[in-house]
Amino acid sequence: MISVNGDIKKYVIIGNGTAAAGCIEGIRKNDANGDITVISEEKHHVYSRPLISYYLEGKTDTERMLYRGADFYEKNGCKVYYGVKASGITSAVDGNGYTVALSDGRSIKAEKICVCTGSRPFVPPFEGLGSVVNKFSFMTLDDALGLEKALNELSEGVKKPSVLIVGAGLIGLKCAEGIYEKAGKITVCDLADRVLSSILDAENASIVEGKLRERRIDFLLGNSVKKFSAGEALMNDGSIVKFDVLVLAVGVRANSEIVKNAGGNVNRGIIVDTRMRTSLPDVYAAGDCAEGYDSSIGSNRVLAILPNAYMQGFTAGVNISGGDAVFDNAIPMNSIGFFGFHIMTAGSYDDVCFCENRDGAVRKFFVKDGLLKGFMLIGSEERAGIYTSLIREKVPLDSVSSDFAHNIASNYIFSAEIRRKRLGGAV
């Protein structure tokens, strides 16, 4: 694709995660020659963030964590600026495109921009937090490397270090799994009254908590830190938790400031439409920083999951390079494993519930207006892809077999027509 002034079109992608990789591949679908520059605050090749806990477990290494091959940027003709942050975007003086300012003082011209800045840890203003020496977040490879180094150094002493994790969500619990063999005592606290409170109901959360307690992971739920001092935390209930290492996994915030400061519309994330366009001309956004359309609720929200990030990035890349792509069937999905115990969730849960407890597995399906709107599979992965497809594509349940329609948690059998048309014959 050639720009209006006859030059090679210039694209700038701010960020270097899954959404950025999707954007690169979307651009190259239409434009084999455009100039692509990637601004990477991290100093690493694009990698799969969900694998950082498996790295700590020793189940993978930094090479196998790569989200795309080592030659990905070279094959796609990309220039990458590592270890530098995009500090702002402004309209070019000549009115043609934008200027992207970098934290090292340089600037880059861009005709089209895709913001893929992801999210950052939310750290509450805990009293005394500054007194804690070994404290970490758990979102990036550098976080995992730093945590690994601290645990290994402390383990050279008399005993394995005690770890306090603040946050019983996905990040905190995956951290607990990742450090299990490297730590001595692990304590997880959270203001919520259950683990994984954003995706599980009380019944299913209790099952997951029980599985983790079997691994001698302790929980202080409905409780959090009031004050830190060196080596210990005073909890809200007055109890004291001693620790050697602190991990803060309270939550995340979208990195939306670069668009907000340029005058773009921002809510909990950068507001985008189903083509990933922001309110700024020729500026797109994708991934954990973006607030896009969630078809399960019929409105926008941040869906911070890897498949969503890739699809948003790819959609943005296709559109900024002259194509026409829409991503209008995003739904929240989670596929999680803790010590071999599997949990899968998708969609929304505020509708009529059909529940089955069989062979140690719990399956909950949420139905409204004849459509499957969401599910929770605890201790089971069976046919999750089929259920996800039904939610995404809004397939009426009366178009599947009568057994499924009348007892959604029983036979899981789909009509031949549905298998052929929507599921490729797979059951």
C-alpha cells in the first residue's frame, strides 16, 4: 500500500505484546511493503505472558515462551525499538499523520498508529509498603525473573522463604502455583470473600480454594493488609503475617494515558469500535488497554485475555492497512489450570442456571432467551470449545438436539446440521 504522498505507508505500533503481533500480521495481510515500527517498553521479543508461572515451575524456558519465532520481526520487515516508551502522540506539524515522541528524546513519524500498551499492576497505597525490600508484581517476564532470583537467593539460607501474595485473582493464584516448589509457606489474602471472585461464584470458588489448600497454600479471605513493616504485615483483622517475599497481585489498570493525553476518548480503557478505531483519526487500539465490544453483554468493556488481544490487534492491522475487518463477537473467556485441576469459564452469568455435579466435576450453564449466555466448567474441559462457539455465534438452543435443549447439562449432543455448519463436524 502506498500513502497519498507516494511514499511507503508508515505504521507505528506502540507496545510489543500479543495485540502488537496480531497487528503486524493484520497489516502484512494487505501491505507487504509498508514501514512498521514497534515501540517496546520491555527489552524482550514478544512472548506469551500467561507462561511466566510455568517458567517459574521449570516447565518452560524463555525460548519456548516466545509468542512468535525469533525471526518474526525480520520476516515481517519490522523495526523494533526496545527498552523505550512512547511518551506522547501529536498531530504532525504538516498535518500529515502524527509524531510519536519517545522517552529517550527521539521522535517517529506515523501515518497510522495502533496502541497496544497493555495494562499495569494496580498497587494500593499500603502504609509502610516502602519498608518491604523483596516486593514484586507478577505480570511480566522481568517480574518473574526478579522473583525467581530473590527466591533462589533466600533459599540459600536455612529454609525456603515465606511468601505473602496480596490478591486471590488469576494473577495471584498462578503466582502461587509457579513458586510452589521454590517457596516454603505461601499465604494469599484478598478483600473478596472467595478466590477468583471476578469469574467464579461462591460454590465453585470454594472447590478451587479447597484444591489449593490441599497444596498447603493458606488463604485469608475477606481480609487484607492494613500496614506493612519489615518482614511482616498487620492484617485488617489484627492478625500478623510474617513473610520474606511479597507479591502484589491486587489488580490491573489499562495503560490508556497516551490516547487520553492526545484528546481521545477513554473510560476504563481506550474506547474502540468493532474495527478497533479510537476517537482519534487514524489511531487504533487493541489488547488489554482497549475497551471494546463484548457480545455477551452487548456493550463495551475491557476483556484482558490473550485470544481477544490477538483478534483485536489483527483486526486493527487489517483496517489500518486498507482492508475491512470487524471483531464483534468477543466474549470473556478463561482457561486455567492449577496443579492439573482445570477451570474454564466464558460469557455472562446473570441468567437462568442449569447445574450438574458429576464425577467430581461441576458444570454450570446460563441461558437467557433461548441462548447459551455463559458457562463454568470446574474440574472439566469437555466440549468447552463447542459451548464457546454457541455463545459467540448466538446459536438458538432449539436448533441443537432436543436432548441438549431440554437438559443442557446432560447429553451434550448436537444436531448433524450444527456440527457441519458451525463446528466442522466436531463433537
